[in-house]
Amino acid sequence: MTLEHKFEWPSSEIVIPMSLAAELTRSIGTTAFVQTTMRFAHETAGADFVSVFCLGDRDKPLLMGTACRLGQNRADRAAKGYVRHVEQDRNAQLLQGARGVGDFLTVQEADSIPLFTYRRDCYDLPGISGRVSLVRRTPAYGLSVSLYSSLETGPFPEHSYSDVKAVLGYLLAATERHVAFSMKGPVWQGQDIQTRLALTYPDLTTREREVAAMAIKGRTAAETADLLNLAETTIITHRKNAYRRMNVASLRQLVATL
């Protein structure tokens, strides 16, 4: 079975144990986030694997983390398969805006995948039977959270989808906060600056975010003007407006806040 549709938020939320919610909240912005997400997803939705992807101004989705309660080697094997077959993965296409902006629920079971090598590398070898994902695409960035069932437990039963959807919605909200807190150092400095700016400073206009990201990357006003096909004076104005919205006076102060 393979499904894809615009996500409809559950009318009633699943009851989340307070201890699990507190543990997940404490892990936001830390290296423990994905493993904590795995425990949360298993205890609330029966998931055996979890993965989190982000897409900012990169060419391909960035893996923020993956875990498997049955052994991390299985999660790592699935991640390698995903990298190998990212062009065939529907979630990657949605992250890149294939259906525009919005939240999308996708369901994919191993038996429904026609491409043998994709099924083998991403499902059969790591021992995955099914995946349910929530993909969010905004004008500025994309995020996805996926829950997987193992071959040992079989695909998620249809009667559990309501709970799985509620858990995914909860985890996506936590993931947005985690990305905003944690995307630092070589990760965000390399390519995903716009994602972090969009999450940290949502009031920035699209152009202000582009100009600020290029400044962080070391582009001069003249270089940015050439890349965006705008006048240099326009770039300087956008940069000043961006700094004002972010309440910083210089590039050094901006980098320090990130």
C-alpha cells in the first residue's frame, strides 16, 4: 500500500504520558533528541525506527538523525539506502516542494515498492516493513518526520493510523524547535542557513532572509546583488531591514545569535 494526501490534523489528540512529553522537551536542541524521539514514538505509536530530515537551501535533504530500537546499525543501513535512492523517494520530492507548501502524510509499505533496488536497500536490508511520514513544506524550508515498523512487527495496522498521525504531529512540532536550536556549526554554516533564519526569525521577508543568509556565507553586497539580479543599494536596504527585524547591529552580532 502507498498513500499520499494533504495532512488533516486529528480531531482528538492522543494522550501523551507526562513523563514522555517532559523527556522529549528536555532533549530539544541536544544530541539526545533523536534517541528520545525513538522512545517516544515506540511507546506511543509502536514504531521501531524513526528518522528526521530537513531541507533548506541544500540540493538534497539533510539527515538530522535516525534511530532504531532494535539496533542502531539497522537505522544507519536504512539511511545509507536513502542516500543512494533519494531521487526515487517521494518524501524527498515533497520536501523540495513537488506539491507546493503544506503538510503531507505519506504511507509506504515495502510490498508496494516496484523498484527492486530501492526496496532492497531502504526496506529489506535494514528490516523495515512500512513507513508513515509527515512532511512539512513551507516557502522557506522543509521538514519530515518518519516512523517505521520492522519486519518483526509488520506494517502499521490501519486502525492505528489515527494515533500515528497524532504522534507525528506532536513530533513535527518538537522537530521544528529542535532544528531551530541545534542547526549550528558546520551544518548550518555549510548550506542550511536559510532554514535556521526562517525558524529563528519568522518575521523576515523572503528577500531579507536570502540577503542575510548570503551575508553569513561571506557574500559582499555587490556579490549578492549580482547573484540575485538586484541593485547593490537594494541589497544594502534589505540587509539593514533584516538586521532591524533580528535586533542586531552587525553581522558579528547576527552570527553570535545563531
